[in-house]
Amino acid sequence: MPMGKKKNKRDTITGPSKGDFLPPPDVPDLDEASDALPLQEDFWRPPVRFGSVPVEKEPLGWDRRRGFKKHYPQVMLPTQVVERVSFGHPELEPNRLFWGDNLHVMRQLPSESIDLIYIDPPFFSGKQYNVIFGDKNELRSFSDIWEGGMPGYLIWLNARLYEMKRLLKKTGCIYVHLDWHAVHYVKVEMDKLFGPASFRNDIVWYYYNKMHDRRKRLLPRAHDNILVYGKTPEVVFNQLDIPLETPVRRLARKKVNGRAVNVHGDDGKCTYITKDTRALDDIWRIPMLQPADKSYRIGYPTEKPWRLLELVIQTSSNPGDIVADLFCGGGTTPFVAQQHRRRWLACDQSRVAVAITADRIAGVAEQLSLDGVGKPVPDFTVEHWGIYEAKRLSQAPIDQFREFVLRAFGAVPDDSEPGIHGRKAAIPVWVGEPSQRSQVTADEVKEFANAIRKTIRYKQDNLRDGIILAWAFRRDAIEAADRLRRLEKTDLNFIRLDMIRVDEPQFRAHIASLSTERADYSSFLTFVQPPRVEVGWKRLSDKTYVFDVSETAVLNPGAKIINVQWDFNYGTNFTSTPGYSFIRGAKKEPVLQAQYTFPRTGPFRIACKVQDDLGGEGMWTGQIDVK
């Protein structure tokens, strides 16, 4: 934060504090906001000379009563912090990297909290082209996008653009990166969402080095479009100068009485100057990343060059501002933001994309912290929303575990009455132990029933229901609950207890029930296990070894390995060795072997991360004496 600037609570990204399991904040019903959309009647009233314009007045998918929640109901779930990558300054607010559906992640972030948003969403150019990493969550989401053709795609994107508009500060702007497939349709929708006066630029990214198929009977397509909209006219804007390929000699000019006139020297002749820069305009001539470029390229087909994001960030943000990318892919946006001392927030639905981004950011942030130049480097967190690591949850402190389970179940933590941990509506809820090996006993069932009998609602309103949430139940606990329930016919002392396992469909039934024709929430609120990573290796030649993870056990039913990352000089944080983060074979399958030549002999600490296609990630570390 700049010196002398008063810190505003909206200038922060709400991050983890006391615990690793974060409850969703209290977010108002945002679709009721009076300024959610520009005045559509005024906007769409056509000039007389144009006649009737056959266009919808409101964005596709918008419902005047429920907004986009008609198609995509709001789901409030806690986030799980699975990792905090530290650079020695824990007192600083961390940057945040999310794995989850960006619509629901955004709905839980505070309004007007972000300075700049850049997104590179699916281009509606075909499912196979847009599926990058192959995670099952990614495949499921892209299948939903294409339901209903272009209108379905626009409704899917509009719901997200609407939340992005809410998140932008009044001085913020958004860059939406598209190509010829959908840019014209999205431009119309963004005019409805932001208002036509908010449109700032249609940037053309001209990639002059793209290889073309000359057999096609059309001119080569060699550009993308980036639509730029501002939240208000007071957006942050920095005019940049870029080098000219060939310096230009021109007349020197100055203003005299409001008019531009030529500058003359002492000899009366016109003065000339040489210009070697020009103002950045809306045509950005930046080459595509080529397979041979190993300096920044991760290796997936839609990766964007860092120079493109550098121009975006330098033009529309200042040091210390918050930059967000909600379709972050391999993490180029936070990578560049980190280099330019911006704070950042990133999200992707692919677990592999998040792993690659975390790895990439750890490398550049670690280098910045070692250089010791400028401000200290904040930590960053990796947070899961909607799909959670069961092993990490079972290792949490009991108070964090119980709060997480209650929030996920749609209950409110409340320990004001002994023996009760929370309430769902008026029904008391009790939560078991964190360990997955723990089982609820008959004594615990009886103690909870007695706690219910002591409540005011039991005595005054005859409320006799309760809910027990746990990983597992012993047989005697189930029998004790049955005995309590059978008393209903003969004894007023009865108690009805629902016993629900945390990892079963009944626990997430309230989430799955929100599914609509366009939104399938059946995969939300599920738990995954990390692969049990096994690494073998053998020496091939002088300092050259081959490593193999084919013996790794994938513990999630039906899952398979989707990516392997290698760090051949593992230190404090995992940062994969260049070229060993996203390795694919001839058929784009993950490569389970890696050959590496070490720079010297002696001991090296090795680390390997493995991700499966359901979202599980496991890590192995070991030491090798290189000969």
C-alpha cells in the first residue's frame, strides 16, 4: 500500500486468519442491487432514423426477480486452505489461489474489492479445443457450457461477468479476451451488463508468427480481440510508450496561442527530432508462444505470452493494486502481477491448472524475496471450494473441523448450550471427531439426546429432533438412536436423531437439490483422497537419472493420474524444474517417467507432485546421491 494512503477495508482480499477452514462471508442478495444493470430502457431506445432494432433489452439469462440465480442458484460453502506458501512475511495479507467454480467463489468475495480483472474464458471454439488439462471437473463444466449452443454459452458467461462487475472497484476495469467465434455476441451482452458508455477499447492482439494452413480457402486468422470496459469513467489508466522498430525523423512542434506551429532554429530553419517510441494503441503486435520457447512457456495450447499480460497490468493498474484472473489456466496473469508488485487473486476449475499456477508463482515470488528489492513479498494460499481434501480435513483441530462441517451442511455454529455444536434452522446439530478412523459411540448418542432434552425449545416447543454428523457410526450408536426413536409411540421422552455420514450423498443433499437445467451441483461438497506417490529411479549415465511414478496408488475410485511435476532441487517450497511441470506424450497423455541430468554430483533432495483427474494431489520427497 502506498505511503500515506489510508487503508480501506475494501482494499483487501479476505484471506485466511485463525484457521484453515474459512466460512463464507455474509453476502447480500446481490441481484436486488438497484445499480446492478444500466438503465436498459434508455439504452435500447433506438434513434428514429434507425427504425426498430431487434435486440433484447436485458442480458441473456437475466431474470428480473432472481437475476442469474434463476439458472445458477447461489451456493454458500466454506473454503479449505490446503497450502500456504510462505516467503517470510506472515503478517502480510496473502494473495489467494482458488480451485473451484469461479461463479461461486466470486459470489463469496466482497464487492468493490478488485482493481483489475483479466479473463481468458473458453472461446466457444469447440469442446475438445477448450479442454486443456482433462480433469473431470473441467470436462463436466465444458459440457454444460455447450448445452444450448451460443445462447447457453452467453448465459453461462453473463452470470460470471455480472459478478466481476460487482467485484470491480469504481476505478477498476475488465479485459475479456476472445476470438472471432463469440467476441461480437459477447460485446452486445457486455454493453447490456456494463452500459455502452463503459466501453473503452477493442484491443487487437496480432500474432504475426502463427503457422497457417494454406489449404484453407480463407485469409489466415492472425488476431484475437480483447474487450475493455470500465466500472466508471474514473478508471485507472497509464499511457505507455513502446519502442518503434525503426526510429522516425519528424518536425519539432510546439503550441503558440493554442495552435501547433513548427519550431525553428537560430538559423530560421525548421528543427527536426528523432522519435524512437510511440504511444501504445489498440493494436498489440506480440508473437505467439512457440513450442521451442522454454523460457516462460508451460506447454498447453491456449497459453498466452507474458508480454500481453504485462501491457494489460501496466496500463490499468498501479503497484499494490489487486489484479484478478478467474480463468487463470497456467497462471500467466498472477505470474506477471507478482513480478510487477501487484497483489493478485486467481481461480480455475482444473486442479492441474491450480497446481501449475502455484508452482509457477512460488518460483517467481521466491526469487523476488531473495533479491530483496522493493517491498516484502506476501505469502499466497491455495484454497479449495466445493471439493475438499478429506485427509487434511481429518487432521484439522477439532474446533476448525466442526465449524467446517456445520457450514458445509448449511448449519450455523452455536455452542451456547452444552453438548450442542450448532443448529440447522431450529434443529440442534452435533459433530463427531475429525479423525476418519473415529466412530460415534452409543454413549455420545445418549449424551446428545440428553443435551437436547435440556434445551429451552425442547421444554417450551416440544422440539425433539437432532442431527449427528460424523465420518462413521458404531453399531451400538445406531442401535441407541433406534431405541430413542421407538419411544415416540409409548414415551414422551423420545428423541428423533438423524445420523448422517459426512462423506455420503445425504450430507450434500441440500446442495445437489439446487441443481437446475443449466447447473449440475451434484459434484459439490465431495471429498477426495491424495494419491499415495511412489517414486523409483535408476542411473543411466554420468549424472543422468530416470525417475518413475508408475507404482503410485490412486485412492479416489475411478480416478487416474492426470499430471506429474518434478522438483530436482527441492528446498523450502515446491518449485518444479523448468520443463517438468506439465509433461505430455505424443497423444497428450501425462508422462509418468522423467529423465534428468543433474548439474553436479553430490546429494540432491527431490520432490514429486502427482494429481489425479478427480482433484486428488499427493507429494513425495526423497534424497539421492548423484554420481
